[in-house]
Amino acid sequence: MSEIITVGLDLAKNVFQVHGADGSGQAALRKKLRRDQ
């Protein structure tokens, strides 16, 4: 697993999305969570 360098958050009305990118900019993590979790 690669080291996550950059983290982005999408704070929409019903869903949070978390994205993590490694040093080369490739997506290393994508996670979708509902607000009630």
C-alpha cells in the first residue's frame, strides 16, 4: 500500500467522500460515507 500524501474531502448534503493521493498523484484511497454513519 502506498503512502497517502494528499487528502481531499467532498462534503455534499447526504454523503462524505474522502480521497487520498500518493506522491505521484495516483488515487490511493477512495471512501464514501453517509452522514448518518
